[in-house]
Amino acid sequence: MDGSTVATYERAAAEYAAARTASAADRARRFAAGLSAGGRRLDLGCGPGLYLPHLGRPIVAADAALAMVQAAVGSQPDVPGVRCDLTRLPFRRGAFAGVWASKAHQHVEADALPGALGELHHALPVGGRLELTVFGHDGDEDVRSIVTGGDDQFPGRLFTLWQGDALRWLLVGAGFDVERLSVEEDRPPRFEVTAVRARTLADTVAPGMRLLVCGLNPSIYSADAGVGYARPGNRFWPALRLAGLSEVDRDGHRLLREDHIGITDLVKRPTVAAAELRAEEYRTGLARVDRLCRLLRPAAVCFVGLAGWRAAVDRRAAVGWQDRPLGDDTPAYVMPSTSGLNARTPLTALADHLATAAAGP
């Protein structure tokens, strides 16, 4: 999360609390009423705790600014507080039935938001609820960023302003089904999102990736395991090791953090077999990955499995580097599937393909 923004809130916590009210209290109460009785909820970006009286119990208050956490738990002594970065949440998988995140993620840098939304996916079980509020913009570009000046009561804050459709595809990439995305005509416009954590995988991505690996879609086995290519018969992780690209086994977050290799999928819908997917799903998914590459600018993207690229781009495509880049100029490589069903491609060949993609054209 942007350090200057956090510092502003550290300095101005008391002033901010005095100047703000829980303007969406009715929405907060509806959110709380929709959670299962006794389901733990998280007020993420809690600020001074304005919404805590409306969100039900049990609840955890979390914020990147310690002064805000102290103000929140001071006003609601029965609530535990946690200081944490929104891009690296310290909670176990599926810890919360629902997350209320009001006007916090707009302070996350644009290229860090996919990972921050993925953290929310991790903290929720399948079916868990997310209520997200951020300011946006009504222009054509996916995102704009501004830092407030002297005309702001709390200057020095970063605001990352998303276009509505871009915010929707980011949530899809993070493994959410978006039930509602409404626009409130503030200046700037305010997006209110209701989303549900889907039975799928979130992208594990970040800026600075040496390689972005793009599968066809998660298997149900992988979706439930919480990691791509999880089935023991899949040869993706052994091929990575044989290629000398990583020593990590079945841990996408470590792969990203230690080896700068990210993972996404063309289609987020999990299936028993990729043959269940439709061509239009591949085309829609390629448009999302295209925008993801424009945002994060990986050095290269490697599509694992020919079916997706052939359905979305070129039905005669062969393995190797493709003529069509992703994003602005990210080179695209297509390789055979690593599934155990593709036994005709030996492990050494799969490793060679991954090594070639990582080396670049």
C-alpha cells in the first residue's frame, strides 16, 4: 500500500475521525445481515472504526495505519485490531465469512491491486462475501492515478481511480463472481461492488514478472487445493524444476515471490477437463489477459496448452513464439499442455518450452 498515504492517515487519524461519518451504514447492515450467524467478518481499511457498529459480530478491524487501528478498537473495545498491508494480509485461508472494504483499495498502487484482490480471495471461503467501495473515473483508459494536493483536507494521498469495466475484470482475475457493480455519481464517481468468492483460483501476479504462465482453466482439483497445476499427475512443477527456473513445488505465491513467475488462466471457470470450455470463453479470457499484461508488463507470457490460443487467436497456431503480442508489447509463447493426459510430450520437452519462454524471443 502507498507509504505516503499511510503516513498521512497516521498523522491525521483523529482529525479524519472527526470529519467523517458512516455514510453507507444501511449498506453495511445489509451486508452483515447476509452473513451466516456467527460468521467472522473483516472490516478491511477500517479507519477509525466508523462502520464497526453496523457490521455485526464477531469482527476484526484491520488497517495499514496503526493510529487508525488504535482509534477503531478504542471506540469498540470488544473488537480485535490488526495493522497490516492490504497487499499482504496475515490471515489464514478462508478465515472470514465476509469482507467489508470501504474506500481502502483506492489507495493501493495500480499494479499491486490484482495481488491485493487475490489476498481477499485467499481470506474468504467459497461463497464468502465481499463488499468493496472505491472511487473511479469515467474515462476510457483502465486506470488513472493522482496524489492529492493542498486543496485536499488530507493532502498527499494516492488515489488509484479505475474505470468500471477494468475493475470488473480485475475482480474476475482475482477469482470473484461480481453480482453487482453500481456507479454513484460523486466527483469522482464511486463504485460499489458486491462480489462472491468463486470456486476457482485467483491470479498470482505482480509487477516485475520475468514470466507470466497462463493455463487454460483451473481443474476442480486445483481450485479446491488453492494452487494451479496441483494434481500429482500434472507435470508443470517438475518441468519448472527441470528447466532450472524454480525449486518451488505447488506454491504459486512462493513461485511469484522467489522466482518472479506468475500464474493466471484464460478461463476462470473450473472444470473436470478443459474440453468442457467454449470458444467464446477463451476469447473473453484472452481479452482479460491482454489487459493484465498491459497493466503489469511481464517480460513474456507463456500459454500452457494450444487449445486456448487456437480458439481465441489462430486456429492453425503451432507451439513456439506467436506473431501477436499481449498488452502493449509482451511477447507470447504457446507450449503443449503439461497435463498427464498429454503423455506424448515428454517432460524434457515441456522443460525446454518453459526455459525458452522464460529466456524471451
